[in-house]
Amino acid sequence: MASEQAQGRKQTEGVVKRSEAMGLKDVAAGSATQMQVLIGPEDGAPHFAMRRFVMGKGGGMPSHTNRVEHEQYVLRGRAQVGIGGKVHDVHSGDVLYIPAGAPHYYQVVEAPFEFLCLVPNAPDQIEIVRDDQPGPSK
């Protein structure tokens, strides 16, 4: 009951916090890649999670799919991002939409490559497509 009351307060009062207070965690499928959840279900956000990714020199993610869509905003750095069969050179100020199920990868060109990623609060699963696809491999 107390948990439900706290959740109700978050939904009506909102949440404000410092991003530095949330630690970065290594992304197992990536190389030199870390992620932090900025806003998520534990903050009372019922529909979407906001995450921040930071990729270092030589970093990135191999070609993979997710069950959920991604909306992304590049904060700094530069990377080649493959979505489906097309490669995009992205940098600060670019926005990306990656449909659910679309194979995609990240390969850092200028580190640190940093972006915000918004995803639905729904069950997700990352599946590596092929190790011989472009993009960094583990």
C-alpha cells in the first residue's frame, strides 16, 4: 500500500533529480559502452523510459534488434549508425528513429559519442543479428 501511495505521489508531483546521481552501467553487448536510466518506471513514468548512452573511443554496439522502438537525440560526438540496410553519419543535434525489430548498430567515429534514447516501458530483448555485420564486435 505504501508503495502504491509513493507511486501516486510521483505521478502527480513529478520527479526532478540530478543525472550525476544515477551511475553509468556497462552495456554487456557493447564495447566501451555505458548506459544510465534517467527516468523510468521506478520514477512513476508509466509509458516511456529515458536513457543516456555514452560510447568511448573504439566503442559501439554490434548489429542487433530490439522488440521496442527507439527515439534518440545525439548530444555529442560522432558515429556511424546502421539502421536496416542504410548507414548514417550522425553527430550532435541529429535525431534518430529506430523501429521495433529493425537491425541496427553503432560505431564510434569521434568519442565520446553520447545520446539520449527514449523507449516504451515494455518487455524488450536485445538479439545480436550476426557477428559479421558492420559495427564493433565483442
